[in-house]
Amino acid sequence: MEKKNIDWSNLGFGYVQTDKRFVSNYKNGTWDEGTLTSDANVVINECAGVLQYAQTCFEGMKAYTTEDGHIVTFRPDLNAKRMADSAARLEMPVYPEDKFVEAVKQVVAANAAYVPPYGSGATLYVRPYMFGSSSVIGVKPADEYQFRVFTTPVGPYFKGGAKPITIKVSDFDRAAPHGTGHVKAGLNYAMSLHAIVTAHAEGYDENMYLDAATRTKVEETGGANFLFVTKDNKVVTPKSSTILPSITRRSLMYVAEHYLGLEVEEREVHIDELKDFAECGLCGTAAVISPVGKIVDHGKEICFPSGMEEMGPVTKKLYDTLTGIQMGRIEAPEGWICKIC
Ligand SMILES: *Cc1c(COP(=O)(O)O)cnc(C)c1O
């Protein structure tokens, strides 16, 4: 298969239309077989549930080329499960988990020409999502839904090395207790846009959200979970029922414990403890880990000993090990790498 003529290492993180996408419709209580299509546009009624009451959820994952030349994705079964949880919380019909994985594989295989070569640092980003497609004016779930998967090639997250970022403790909340913070719903992002635009205007890279009930405990950023490293090399991640369960974070905690022999802890992290940590990172599919150099809490600066020039040593080891597993340079735990072709 001939690769597309794309300058892979200079690609940004934006939408580039690829050849095929998967579409399945839910009607009269069942999902149809689904099919690949060349049509990148969605046509729905002006009163569709997604347009009026934001009934939609999504996933994000990557396909990439391993060292030995195969195209793979990473733990798609966990994305399928998480989307099922999101759909259930939003009163949407669950798209069957095995069919979710099949759809992802079909779309990636159909767009293999857009999967960047090994070593380019670029990947094919995969976006499964679903939405209420039938008209709804009284507040209730839609009767009909559409599940889609499209792909877009994205460039290396870190161009010229991973520089630590500066984040602020936000005065906005991301997720309410017993709300929707634990599911990947578009509505969580819609209401975070004002907070991130404000943070950027003030010169910060990201927001640290606290728990909405007491505003004393660390939750996450708008789209990534936190990892901290203590001065005695313990890896700590915040525990909360309103955090989105990042697959990258869960994988990194496993790697810390089983590959690097580090002690790991998922527990509540109090804002007053931040100054005691040695390293901090943000984890998500896009970057794997972004190092955090500084957190600003209402004018009070917390600077991690790892500094503003490079990743902390434990963060770096975690990053190198997980990316090594993903790229096929280090043996993966059973079931983590899903071979497509
Ligand atoms: C998607 C997402 C993450 C990262 O999850 P991954 O599965 O690692 O990509 C973290 N936080 C939020 C709020 C998210 O939406």
C-alpha cells in the first residue's frame, strides 16, 4: 500500500480528512450492521437530540506503525468499555464492545495509507463517537442514534523535546459530585472551554481542577489525569469518582509497578501536598505524558525539583517504557497491542 504524500513530522494536531469512516445507525431498538463510507458529512434534523440537549459521547485513541512494520492500536477494548459506560450514563444505547473494536480496525485498515511510518513520531488519531440523531423537543433521550468512527493523521506531540508546562489551579469546576466527570461526554468539554481560553489568555498551558465539593483535592485537567512522583520515587495518582478514567494513566501505573518495580498509590491528593512532590505529569492518549514544571495556586508558585527544562527522571522512565511497549520495542502485557495489519 502506497502511503499518502504527507510531511508526517510537521503535521499538527488538526483535522485532516481521510478516505473512509464507519457509520452505524440505531433505529427501532437495534443497531444496523454498519458500513464504511466516503461521505465525511453528517446530515441530521435541526431538532436532533445532540443539537438541542448535547446527547453525545466520544472516545480518542491512536493507530500507529510498530518497529516491525505492523499497524496496531493500543487497548481498544478499554475504549469500547468506557464508551459503553458513557452511553449508559447519557441514556444512549450501548454500541456492542466487540463491534466497537471491529469498527475501529476496519476504519484504520481502510485508511492505512494515512498511518504514519514508524519513527516519524506521528500517529493516526481515531475518534469513535455517537449522538442522538432523531428529533427531541421535550427533554428526553432521542429514539435514534448514530455511531461513527473517523480518523485523522496527527503530528508528533512534542516537537523538539518535551518541555515542562505551567498550569494554574482553576477557579472553575470541571465535574460535580455524582455528575458526569467520569464519562467522556462532549458536555464536559463544552463547559470547560471558557476556563481553558481564560487560562491561556493569562499565560498558562492548562488548568488544574479541584474537587467541586471541598475545593481542597486535586482532580485532573480538562483532558488529562495527573501522575505525581514522591521524593522517594512512589508514583501517586489522585483517586476520585469524578475523574475520567484515563487508559494511559491506568497503563502507566501498571508499568510503574510491574516493569519499573516502583510503589504505586491511587489515593486522594490534597492541594497542600503538591509542594512535597518531586515530579508531576499529565497523562492522556495524545502526549502519553506531558511533564509539568510549575503549578500556580493564586499567585503562589509550586516549582517541582525536575525544573522547566526536561522531564523528571521517573516520568521519563515511565514515558520511555510505555512508548517502547506501544511501538513494539518492549514486550507488552497480554492483550495490550491490537494488531490490525
Ligand atoms: C480522554 C480524557 C483523558 C485521557 O484518557 P486516555 O484514555 O488516557 O486518553 C483524561 N481526562 C479527560 C477529562 C478525558 O476526557
